[in-house]
Amino acid sequence: MTIVDLAALRRDIASISEQNAQAAQRSSFDFGDKAVDRVFRDGLQRGAVHEIFADEAGDAGAATGFVIALALRASSDYSPILWLEEDFTALEHGFPYAPGLQNIGLDPQRLVIIRCASPQDVLKAASDSLGIRSTGAVIIAPWSNPKCLDLTASRKLLLTAQQTDVPAFLLRLGASQGENAAVTRWLIRASPSQSSGANAQGHPMFDATLIRNRQGMTGHWTLQWESDYHVFRQIEPVSGAVVSTPAHRPPQTGKSRARPY
């Protein structure tokens, strides 16, 4: 005969029910373009870590703009977006420019910038920020490849993001690819914008390669960001305008101070 502790059994059932409820509440977001969205089964997970690399030093501005666009897609219109970066990152790539943020569709008043003295401080602040459920998105920008950003640290960020359903975007400037718990990994290159005519300024464009997707397939697209509507549109690349580079090549670690956003 087996003796059952009913109180413990009730606690176990309640715990399982709570975990299932939390899993059911986890939401997702998409790009707004069917060609891109079809590679994700049910959209990109909000409560997850998504990693974005610049292909070369000159692509840092494009990678930064892409991260901002993803944060806007993932968050509600009025929720705050937290930007956590190491001091050295700001010194290398400059500071966010309010008119540039507005041009890409982000109200500067929504952006909370936290600068930290060390990569350890960046990760600590990121963990604390992801624990706030009302946060729209958290952009995490340590410089290069700090030893503290290892598989264990990225798993902790992922678990916190899953618990609160807050998206974390790792902006990897001056970094090379390594193993971590990111759900998606993107390699971003600058792409020429296409004017709508009469010398009008074109929409921001990104040459985006999805090189890791734990939810399904990978892919490569030239994406136009429509700032007024916060949606991506796939665009045929301009022939001969840009020299393509292999997706497997690690990003360069050269220095650049340009950051248009």
C-alpha cells in the first residue's frame, strides 16, 4: 500500500498548473511581413533572448536600428524600452540621437538609457530590468566578448525573460559569435534605402540574415522598416549597390563612432 501526502500532492498540482498558465500567457511578436513570419511557427517569442550582430564595424548603425525596430515590434506603444550599455560601447559608437530615434519611430521619452562601468554591471542591470513585467523591451549592449557573458549568464537572462514575458535583445557590437542561450541570432548589414521619389528620404533598410532560429528555419532578407506603421516589408535588393559577404564570416571588431540612431 502506498501512502500519499495529500497536502504535498495538492502543492505539486498547483505548481504544475501555475507553470502551465505562465507558459500559456507567453506571447509572441512578428515582423508584419508574411515572407519573414513563415519561418517562425507562432511568431518570435517575446519572453526570450534575441541576439543581433553587426557584420562589420561600419554596420553598427544598421544593427542598432534593427534592434530598435525589433523592440518596437515587440512592445506596446507606451511601454518603456530600457537600453543598457557599457560605457565603452558609448565611447566607441556614440550616443542615441533623439531626431534619429524619432525618424525610426521611437519616441525618445520611451527610452531609458542606463550606462554601466563594466559588462558585469550591464548583465546585473539587465537581469533586474527583465524582472519588471511592465517593461516593453530590454536592449543589452556590452562591448565585444566579455567573459561574464557566457552560456550560464545567457541562460539566466533567458529564464528571467520567460518568467516575465519581457523580450531581451543582445546588441553585440565589436563581438564575435559564440555559444549562448539566445533563441534567435541575426547578422545585420547596411543596405541602401529606396527613395519614394522627388528626392524624398527613403525608409531605413536592413540586409538581415537569420543564422540561428531555435523555433524553425533560417533565412536572408532585405527588409524595409516603415517607421510610421512599425512594420517590416521585404524588398528586392538594389542590384550592384552592395557587395554581399558570406553569412558565416565573424563580425569585425574594428572601431567606428557612427551611430545614426
